[in-house]
Amino acid sequence: MERTTCCVVGGGPAGMVLGLLLARAGVAVTVLEKHGDFLRDFRGDTVHPSTLALLEDLGLAERFARLPQRRVTTVQLPLGPARSLVTVGDIGSLRGPYNYIAMVPQWDLLDLLVDEARREPSFSVRMSTEATSFLTERGRVTGVRYRTSDGRTGELRATLTVACDGRSSLARSLPELGLRTFSCPMDAWWFRLPRQEGDPHGLVGGAGEQFLTAMIDRGEYWQCAALILKGTDGRRRAEGLEKFMADFTAAIPWLADRVHTLRSWDEVKLLDVRLDRLRRWHRPGLLCIGDAAHAMSPVFGIGINLAVEDAVAAARCLVEPLRRGDVGLRDVRAVQRRRWPTTAGTQTLQRFAHKQVIEPVLTGQPPFGDARRAKRIMERITTSRWLNRVPAYFLAYGALRERPPAASVR
Ligand SMILES: Cc1cc2nc3c(=O)[nH]c(=O)nc-3n(C[C@H](O)[C@H](O)[C@H](O)COP(=O)(O)OP(=O)(O)OC[C@H]3O[C@@H](n4cnc5c(N)ncnc54)[C@H](O)[C@@H]3O)c2cc1C
């Protein structure tokens, strides 16, 4: 029988950070990742100041700084006249060494974390291994059944199983965890355009005819995300790629010389944007964190950050019980209790941005519509240097800063 102390399902940001922190604290941990590598481009790239500070605590700041990256110091939304971009968070104005968001392809960050974790004797990662169902005994989750890409199957038993397998998590099939979904006004198209010398750097946004775009500078190319009204993908595709490219160029004229490199709709992937959270993140023997517990909207680009913070909080609450080999319901409940206000608060702000900014812009209306008070508050925030630091701090560190357990720090 295969056994470990903590079985982590999913090697995304939440799973890899949790695996590294627990292994450094001497806990036997096995991460199961269904893909053979981390090289998927259908991912976000933002590494926020809270994660940069974590990497420093873990002694990884220098290695991280050597990764190819771009730095972004402001977050902007299309709130100005003719929907021009207005700064809603000036992270550059914050004190401290990490007053920027680093744009690093997620696979580079994950490779760094897994390399570091592999130095720990109590860590193991099994790539190309998919958890297919939970093992249960008298109501307690005792591990997982898995299948490898070459068709082999097996069972891995564990004192605790942590679901870090994203928004289609296996755990979401458990009815007692109760999924609460919120309506989302948009979906996203995800495609690439070449970058050229003289282009701007970092994160570039724009608003066009019923779409919003954010483009991530990945060195040789722009990873573009275009937000469109939910449910309009089929209709807009039927209107033709040419029409979309003309709209896109009207919004961002300096891309006119290369939009033709996009040859077919096959190169434009659709992301079904979702906003939801589990009412309960746990049951005996099982904890859910990251997107598995709460899928975030792309607004504020904060999903990776929250997933990492969940993992840090989980490591802090669980290192001692895992070392003792006795993880009770109280221990896993403590993780949800700690992370709930930040998660629910962030989702409330995202829903506010959906209703007051995204939906109006995508339907050709002015942001905020009749909500004059909200508009006034927003104007005060965006025009005052001091008030601007509040959203900046929130974007940088979230509502609650999480510190890794002392045993994981180097
Ligand atoms: C196109 C796109 C763009 C985004 N842009 C941004 C952004 O700019 N900034 C930002 O902060 N967030 C962004 N996000 C959201 C962000 O990527 C997620 O919030 C974050 O990755 C969540 O981390 P996670 O570890 O919880 O889950 P995931 O990153 O989803 O990782 C889950 C992992 O589990 C693995 N897995 C799944 N099922 C199983 C199984 N049964 N067995 C084993 N392994 C399994 C998957 O292969 C994956 O590696 C974006 C998301 C998408 C899709």
C-alpha cells in the first residue's frame, strides 16, 4: 500500500507552494499533477508583492529575480472620458522593495518551486498522474485513487488530502461542500500577437467596441485577453475574425501591423469566466484551497495571489497536526476561517467591478451608469495620492498578509 502524510492533488501555484512549505517542515508530502509538465500557456502570469515577499522568506528571491520578467507598477481600469484608462492602484507608491507586480510565465514560477521542493527528502511529485476519486473510510477521506498517463492505476493513502486541483476540482463533486456560484457578465478570448521593438512593456490594457483587453508582455509575444459579453462567443465568431481584428485595431492602433498574424479562430481560445466558492472547504481528512475552493474572476488579476496565500495559511495551520499525524476537523476548519474574509471580500469587490464597470462597458454603456455615489468615491480614490494607496495595498498584499511557518523559512 502506498502511503504519505499529505497528498496534494494538483501542482498549480497552490499545490506547489503547499508542497514546498510542508516538505521543508519535514512533513512527507506527495504532489500529484495530471500533466507531464507545467508548459501550458492558458494561465496567468502575475506575481504580486505578497508572493515576492514569500519567495524572499523562503530564500528564493535571487533565483526568482533571474527569471525573465517584466514589472508593472499600476493597475488601470477604463473609467475615464471615452473609457480611457485610469489608475485605480499605484503599487509603485507603496514602501518596501516589492512595490511592483512581476509578470512571469506561470510555468517558470512552478519550475522554480518544484526544483526547490525536490531538494527536500520528504517531498515527491508525480507528474502525469491524475487523481480520479477519493478513498473514504467511515466518512473520512483517506487518500485518492489515481491513474497515470500510461494507464497504470493505484491508490495513495494519506493522513490529509488537499485538493489544489483548480476550478474543476474532484472535491467539487462532493455535495456536502456546497458550491455557490455568482453570475459573471463576461467570458474571455485568449490569443497571441507578436511583440516588436519599441512596443510598451509590462501589462497594457484597452477598451474597444463592446470588449475590454489586457495584454501581457511575454518578451517575444503579447499574450492577449479580450473580455466579451458572456454567451456572445458564437455570434461574434460568426461575424468573422476580420471584424474583430478591425475593432481590436481601432482600440489599440499600434497593433495594426500584426493583427493579420492571427489566421483563424482556432488560435483564439475561449475561457468560460466563473466566480464561485465552496461553502465548506473541508470534510474529515480533506481540505480544498486555491481555485478548487474559490474560482476568481480575472478582474484585478489576483487568482494566483490568493491561491498562494491559501497555501501559506494552510501550511501554517497544518504543519504541527501533520507532524503529529493527527489532523482533526478543527485544524482544517481553521484554514477556511482564516481565508474566508479575504476570499469573500475580494469576490464582493469583483462583483462590484463586474456590475459597475465591466458589464456597462461590454454593453456600450458608461461605467457606473446612475451610481453617482460610487462614481464619486471612485473619482476620489483615483485622484488622491493617499487614497490611491488603499487599493494599491490591497492588490499587493490582499486583506491579510500570510507568513510561512518558521520551519519552512530559509
Ligand atoms: C487564461 C487564464 C488567465 C489568467 N490570468 C491570471 C492573471 O493574470 N493573474 C492571476 O492572478 N490569475 C490569473 N488567472 C487565474 C489563475 O491562473 C488561477 O487563479 C490560479 O492558477 C489558481 O491556482 P491553483 O493552484 O488553485 O489552481 P490551478 O492553477 O488551476 O492548478 C490546478 C492544477 O491541478 C492539476 N489538476 C487538475 N485536476 C487534477 C487531478 N484530478 N489530478 C491531478 N492534478 C490535477 C492541473 O493540471 C493544474 O496544474 C488566470 C486563469 C486563466 C485560465
